[in-house]
Amino acid sequence: MNITISPTAIINIRRLQREYDAAESALRFGLSNSGCSGYKYVLEFEENPTNSDVVIEFDSIIIYVEKIYIEKLKGSVIGWKETPFLSGFDIDNPQAKQPCGCGESINFIEEEKNEI
């Protein structure tokens, strides 16, 4: 399982853990069925893994990933984006095939090519 976290995201994860009194919590990284393309990323703090989680450690950050999402999330880089109007996590996922136009959701099915 190859999930990495950018240095800027690590700094912000630690900051958010302090702000939300979640210093002992892990980061849940997953997917939910929603959005116009089919899936949205889930990033939230949780104290304990479930029986269906894979537990990953990256630079002292513990990450929980449900086994059913491992293939869809492998190779992902959890980054942090900072602009004058918005700041937050930015996911670079090589498995994602169809992002929606608004950038809020993704899909994993390659677009079928029509042959002429």
C-alpha cells in the first residue's frame, strides 16, 4: 500500500489535530459514494481502526484505510493546497479517471472511447 503525505499536509494535519483536540487520533482516508462523478474523498480524524481497516504510518501520522478502498487509493499523495480563497487537502490519485467539472468528486471508470 503506497499512500504518501506531502510535508505541507503533515504540518497541517498536526495543526488540525491540535485544533480539534485529536492529537491521539489517526487520519481516516477513504471514499464515500457521493458527488456528481460518483465518489468523494473522506479525510477525518478517528480514534480507533475498524476490523476492515489497513493501518498505515507515514512520518508519524497514522492513516486508516478501509480494505475495500485500497485499490482505488493506492499511489495517492495527500497534499495541502493554499490559495487566497481556499485552503485544504488536495489529493493526487493516479487511480482516479474521471474528475467532475467542479473538482469535488471523482470516478474510477475509464471513459469509453467511441470508435468511428
